[in-house]
Amino acid sequence: MTQGLPRKIKLAFIAQALIASVALCLFVTALGLAVRQTVVNQASKHEAQRFWTQQADHPESTLLHGRFFQTYFVPPDGGFDVLPPTVRDLPRGLNQLAFDRFVYVDDRPQGRFVVAVDTELIDMVILLTAAGALLFALMTSYLMAWLTYRTTKRMVTPVSWLSDIVARWDPRAPDTSAIRSSRLPPDVGSEVRQLTGALTGLADRVTDFVQRERDFTRDASHELRTPLTVIRVATDLMLADPDASERQLRSLARVQRAGRDMEAVIDAFLVLAREAEIEPLSEEFDVREVIAHEVARVQPLLVGRPIQLEVSDHGAPKLFAPPHVLAVMIGNLLGNAVRFTDAGRIELQLTPESIEVRDTGIGMTPETLMKAFDPFYRGDSGHQEGRGMGLSIVRRLGERFGWPVSLDSEPGKGTVATIRFA
């Protein structure tokens, strides 16, 4: 990871050098061809001018022939037989018959002068010159690219070193001692020093924030539980009063259930607020007992309502975890099933791998199902109970303990909530 940026820079320089090499080769090739044609054209014109000048002074002068060129002269009255068949009908000017063969034709009133040029020697000279220039240019380009890469790598190395240090930080207690100003490498630039200063300040603020969260969790655990304990004890005493009326007893029972629900929510929030490495107190427990307890808690809510609540046990497992966490999850799912089912059936299916809570309630549309786990989202405003936090807490607790939660629902047909034990 830390070598990602230097490697990318290296690949960028290699790609740049290759592209420059290809472009330079194409340019040198095109330039060589243009130079060759220009040299042949100018040399042929010069030879024609020399011939016409010499012809005017010495009509009997002979034509020049060599290893790489031949000249021909055709008088005005004809005699084209002296020309090779391939050049007899060529137009005036420079003509290319093959890659290395050019023919220059100059027509004047005195006759036609033809120069046939073989560019083998010119090609060799241009090739050697171009190859030398190209090799020098490529070596210079590669050398400059390598020097630039080395310089850039030295500039990037402190950033890679810094990213490696930060990647090893504990997010709850980042150790900034390694990036203090006194311990930075001597060749780091001002930008890296500014970055380390910003990271050090950020780490200090994160440490303070984590400490405040830990203090809040500890204080909230004490301050919130104390009044709930008072409420529970007081309601227990009032429920034991033989003179309490039936109406008072029902109200006190509702107060007790609300208090227990509040304690469960506090437990859930405190579990979620703890660090992942600090596990809450766990014990081996039977899932059946948790299910039975939560079913008993919701039974009073079904009195007088046409709803049948059943538990189907197909081999409920034993788990090693905090039992109250599973109780909070089941309690929220059962509470939703009771709240959104006006008539019909609620069933809990227990298997060694999962728990399913099925109901025949109002169900959810696909749009509502996509947002069901969002905090404070309530898909049905007609049911005033609840604040939209239940499913969000259930999912977060499931993720915390490796018990993924899923929903399957259809409007008018009900909902199936599944907790799987990974």
C-alpha cells in the first residue's frame, strides 16, 4: 500500500518514455524521408542546370554516368529510344519509381534531360545520421526521465512513510509520537510537515472525543439505571398493595413493562457504545428461555385482540453471548409484529441456525423495506407507538455479534424477520 504512489509514478515515467520514443522514431523517420526527397530534388535540379549550361557552351559534351545515377538526353526531333521504357512517359519534375529510385525530368526547347537517381547511398547516410541522433535523443530522454523519477520518488517517500505510520494507528488511541516534528526525517518538505501537524492535531481531538464518549457511557449507565431502579421497586411495592384497584394494577403493569423496555434499550445502547474489543459479559444460555421470556412480556398486549401467537421449536440452539442482547432483538421484532398486526397470526420459528418472526400484519412496500433499518424511519404513520429506532437497534446489535438480520415483506400479507446465527 505504501509503495502504491512511487510505483504509479514509475509506471507513469516508463509510459512517458515509451510514448516519447515512439513519437521520436516516427518523427525521425518522417524527417529522413523528407530530407531524402529534398536532397534528391535539389541535386537533380543542380545537375540539370549544369547540363544545360554545359550544353550551351559545348554541344558535344558527353553525359555523366555513375554508380548511383545516370543521365539521358533526348533532342527535340525525337530519339526516345535512348530512355529506359519505364521513364519514357514520365511527367516533368521529380518522380519516384521505387522506394530507392527517383527520376527527374526537365523539358526545354533544346530537348529533354533525364536524371535517374539510386538513393542507396543517400539512404545509408541518412539512416546512420538519423540512428545516431535518435540514439542520443533516446538516451538523453531516458536519463532525464530517470533523474526526474528519482527526484520525484525522494519527494514522495516522506508521504509514503507518513501514510504507513498513520495506517498502523489505533483509531481509539492514535500514537502520534512517531510523527512529531523532532522525529521527522530531515529531508521532508514543508508540505509534509504541515500534514503531520494537521494529523497530530486531528489525532489529539479524536483521543479527547473517545475519552468523552467513554466518560459519557460510564455516567449514562449509572445515571439512567438509578431512576429506573427506583421506578421498578416502587411499582413492585404498589403492585403488592392488596387495596389497589384493577385499573391501578393494569396501569402499574404498563409502567413496569415500559421500565423494563427502557432498561433493555439502555443495555443495547451501552453495548453498541463500547469498543469492539471490549465484549459485554457473556454466558451460555438457552435460546428457548429468552424466547419464552419475551413471549410472556408481549402476551398482555394481545389480550382482547384476534391475534394468535405461537412458537415452533425445531431445535433452538444454545449460544455463548450476552442473553439480554438477544432479548432486546427478539423484543423489538415481536413488538413490531404485535404493533402492525391487527388480526391473524404471529409465529416464532426456532431452528439451530436461525430465528424467524412471522406475522400476517400490514406488511411493507419495497420502498419501505429499503428504509426499514434507517434510524427514526417509520413506514406507517397510522401506528403512533414507537419512534422508529427498534429495527435500527436490532440490525446494529446483530452486526455487533455476528447475527445478521434480514426482512422479507409484502404489503397486505405480512413480514418475516430472520436472525441468523453465523
